[in-house]
Amino acid sequence: MATITLKNIPAELHRELKKRAEEDHRSLNWEIIATLKSATSGKIRLDPTKLEESVRRARSLFRHPPITAREIDQWKREGRL
């Protein structure tokens, strides 16, 4: 197995990686390996707090009155659909 040495890691990045390692019950080394694997496989790590905020924002969009055909036609003309 290959070995990589990382230098000059920003303090904030180091703290975030350590925090994630603790949350995932992994060593810092294994957290970095998991992060690199995820970054190269196309998988996205979701932050539950950010996901919840995103869902709440999306849900708020549906509290408006129903969309009319006129609005849809206008959006099409504006290139939004």
C-alpha cells in the first residue's frame, strides 16, 4: 500500500477532519482515506444540518398558492423551464 505525507494542512481543515473522524468512529488516517475515496467516487457526503435546512427551504416553496398555467407559460418565455 502506498504512503502519502500531507504538509501545511490548514488548521480549520485539520479540525474538521478530526471532528468527522470522531463522528464516524474512525482514526484521522481512515477518515482522510474515506474522504479521498468519496471525492474520487462521485459520492457526496451530506451534512445532516445543511440537509435539514435545505429541505425546510424546499418545503417552504410549496406553501404558496397553486401555480397557474399562465405562470408556467410566462416562465417558459423567460427560459426558466
